[in-house]
Amino acid sequence: FCTMFSLKECDAIGFDMDHTLCRYVLSTQIELGHQALAQYLVKEKKYPKRLADPVLDDPNLVYCGGLLFDGQHKALVKMDENGKVEKAAFGTEMISDSEISKLYSSDMYCSHYSKVLSGTLSEKGVYHLHDNNFDMTLTVLLSRMMEIAEKQNNETKLNVFADFYEGISHAWDAASFSGGNSMFFEELKSNPGKYLHKCPDVVKTWLKALKAEGKVLFLLTSSHCDFAKHVMDYCFEDDWRSYFDVVISKAKKPRFFNEQFPFKVVDPDHVCELATEALELELNGWYSEGSSHVLHEHLKKWSGKESAKVVYFGDSVKSDIVPAKQKCDWEAVYIMDALRAEKGALNPLSGHEKSLLFSEGFGPLLKSTNGTGTCNSFFCKLIEKYATIAMPSVEYMASLPIDFQYSRLGNGNGYYPGKPNNILKQNYRLQES
Ligand SMILES: [Mg+2]
């Protein structure tokens, strides 16, 4: 087992699209996601208007550190590496250690710990690990919904989880991109520049260089073909499909890695999915759904290597990193916006972005306090268990030589641009923002 990782040794290289190959302006994108969902619930499910107050009204609850939403206790919890609840919010308020031990017994152990660590990152209605930029809007929303339901004492009790999942499937329904009645997609259609960053030339040049070295390149996104085209057209501006040997949209990750669904053909001229199932994938094709198993067979064929080594870049621990490693044994490069707080990372975080990614209430992302000392946080343990390396952006890696040797994650190594000093500090956000 090699302690170093290099792109040079990979035969196939895949990219997630949203928040990975295509970067979003976090401050506007997170608020838009929140508004789309909250306004739906206010209008259709009669939640009080304050559900749709800006996310930053509850700065402690927005946090990119892998908080677990525990449905049983209606609490948002930060665990340490051993499963002990270090910090918790009940509704929208942070709670004290003695209140935590009332909820979680005197050892303050969270019973979902081993299940989450072994890769089951959510169980519908029971718990949900919030681990990516999309999820960050959900922490505030769910906490407010729980608090509202708790205070309500009339006969028609709000069914928070049912409303929550219904809201997600309506407000963020990928199928409604073309319909014209989704606030979320209409905004992204009419003001893409407010929400998306253009792809820098250094990334385009790097993708071309990787292809020229004989690597098989693929785009693998859960976004539907029409939305994927909209985002890629805006970010790349040119013939973006030419950068990839195959494009897969509507992948429904993590299902893509867990189950065997057939691929369907996407008609690139009409940007729609055909009913035709594709048993064989063709080079330069565009497909939807499918499974990692069949894709992997094609990556072997196209690279001419029976033991093809594959690396996948993604920003979601739940949908990209854990299943790619666990189900396919692919290397997984974790794109972690929080690392943009570190010296030497490109695209430093804005003050607004810092307030969203970090929380005074929950403290450092990768460290926990336990009694007398400190230990790694659960989030740190999860990342280091499944990801190969962690990067502030694809652009950061594109700026380094293809044969650059990266230290793998573990014992504080494997984070780039270096040991994450800023995000280890307890009072980082207080000092800097
Ligand atoms: Mg993504």
C-alpha cells in the first residue's frame, strides 16, 4: 500500500459537477436553496413565515462540519471520533452539557454512530448526516421546523419529516427545470452569474492535458441533462462535452453506486432522455441513470487496463466519497470549501462564506473537546476513513503538475494546501470574520 497518491497513476478520472467541477457562490446559492424550500412550506404546509427568514439569522446552525440530524431527539449534533455528542442544538438553540446528557444518557453517546461511520449516512425519518453545501440549508430549516412543531399544541400536529421530504421533492425537483414554475431553477436560469463561477482556464487546460496523456475522463452528476447543460454551458462557455469521454447525468448518486439500474440514452440535440436503454456505452456518448458497475467495465475497456485505477472528485461525503470508495474501491478526492480558509488556497472565503461554513456554537470542524483534552471530530474521522485526499477546489489541483505526489489522508496529512490550521482553531470564526 502506497502512502502517496498521484493522478499520474490513474487510468480514469471522473468529476461530479455541482460544487466540484462547477463552483457556486455559496452565499447566494445557499440562501436560494433555503428560500425555495422554506417558501414552499410556508405556502403549502402553512408553516409560520419566519421559517423563510434568512439562514444567517441562525449563524450557529449553518455549519459544514458533518452535523447529524437526530430525529428522535429533534437535535442537531456534533460527535467526536468515538461517537460522543460534543455539541448539540435543540431546535434553534445550542444546549448545555447537562442537557445533552439528559437526552443522550450520562455517557452522551449517539447510538447512530457506528452505522453512520460504516457508511449509512442517512435513514429516512431517523437521522440524516448533513455533509455538503446543499445540506447546509437543511440544518436551519429542520431545526426551525422542529421548534415550531414542538411549540404547537393544537390537534393537527405538524408532521415535520413528511413535510420536509415533500418540500425537498417539490422545491428542488430536478425534473421541474424545464417546467418554468420552480423558483430555484428559474433563478438559476435567469441569473446564472449570481450563483455560479466561470470555470478558470487553468482547469480547462488541465482537463485537456489529462486527456492528452491518455486518461479516460468522465462527468458523473445527479443533475438532470437539461440542468447539467445549463450549468456547463455557463461555466465552460465552449464545447464542454469535448473534455470528456463520456457524460452521465441524472445518476441518482448514491444509488448509482449501490444498485444496478440501466443506462438510458440522452439526445444531445434536444437535451432530453430517450426511453432507449443502452446496454453498451459508446465513447463520447451522453447517458442518464445507470450504475457504477457497468461504467467501471467500460472504463477498463477504454483505458485498455484490466485493473484500471479510477479516481472520482466530489463534494458530497454521502453521495460521492463514501460510495465511490466503499462500493467501487475508487480513489476519492474530497472537494472541501472550508479548506479555502487556509493560507495558500486559491479563492479565499468571503466573510459571508465564513459565517456559513463555520459556527461559533459547534466549534472547529475537525476537532472536538472531550473533558480535559481534544480529539478528532467525527467528521474528521469520516473524511479520513473514506477520502484519499482533501482539496479546497479542483482549480487548486489543476494548478499543480499531473505527477505531483500527494500524501494520503490520515494523522493530519492529506489536507491541501497543508495541515488545516485555521479550521482547527476553536475561535477561528470569531477572530477572522
Ligand atoms: Mg456535487
